[in-house]
Amino acid sequence: MSVSETSTWYYVKKPSGTCVRQKLTPSTVEKAKSLGWIVSLTDICAQEPTPPVVTPPILSGQIQKIIDDWHEHKLILPAWFANNNICKPCRQNSQNQTF
């Protein structure tokens, strides 16, 4: 550090994941960046909020049994009923993996 360089507080994140706040001069900022450190005047050390876990809705056991029985031909349904009430949710499930 030369006499004319002034130091400033920075948030520093090292490649190891360690995140600290320390004083650096402009020349040490450049050296740190060349080592792969992330240097910022704003707080980059704060924990990122974790997104909430969204649980997809689950079919009741009775509804699942009706669909399974229909697929295994244990349940005979009129085509108009099956197409409108069973096939549509099955197609959506194969696309979205949820009902």
C-alpha cells in the first residue's frame, strides 16, 4: 500500500465461500479480483432468502383408485365422462407431474 492510497471498507467473498468485510486499497481490490475474489461495496455476504417450498396438491385415495381402476379396465365409464373427467387430468399430470 502506497502512502497516497486510501483504504475503503468492502465486502469480500472468496472462492472458498468465505465472506468477510475488510478494508482494501484500490490496488488490493484489483489483486483480490485477479485471485477470483468477489469484491463489492454493497453487502454480498447477506444470506439469500430461500424460496418457499410449494407442495403440489395430492389426489385423494378414492380419486386415485378410480383413475387406476379405469386404466386397468376394472371400471367401465362412458367415453364422454372419461375424456372430460379422467383423461384431461391425466394429460395435465404427464405434462406438469401434478394435478
